[in-house]
Amino acid sequence: MRGPRPKSEIDFLVFEENNEVVAVLDVDSDEYDSFDEKNRKWLERIVKPFSEKLDESLFHSRNGR
């Protein structure tokens, strides 16, 4: 059973170095127009280190480290 559909949504894609999407941060709200530019920038700051760490981890796993 699914809950009500979100009224606002913002998604951030996490890319691997070859531009392949490897993860998605999907943030939903039950209020209309919940996300603005400030929210977008703040959420990008969360995703960026995760993406960089993921790239580092994938690099090491592929190179046997």
C-alpha cells in the first residue's frame, strides 16, 4: 500500500566518473512549493561529498586497493 503522492519533490543524481548514475537522493514533501534555491544548494552540498567518496571507493575497488 502506498501513501499519498508528494506535492513537491527534488531529486539529485549521483554520477560515477563515466557519467553513469549510481544513486539518487529523492526528497519529497507533502506541501506544494516546498523547495527553493536555498534548499537545492544545501542538498547539493550533502550529495557532493557522498559522490566524491563513492568515486574514490569505486576507483580503489577496480584497482585492487
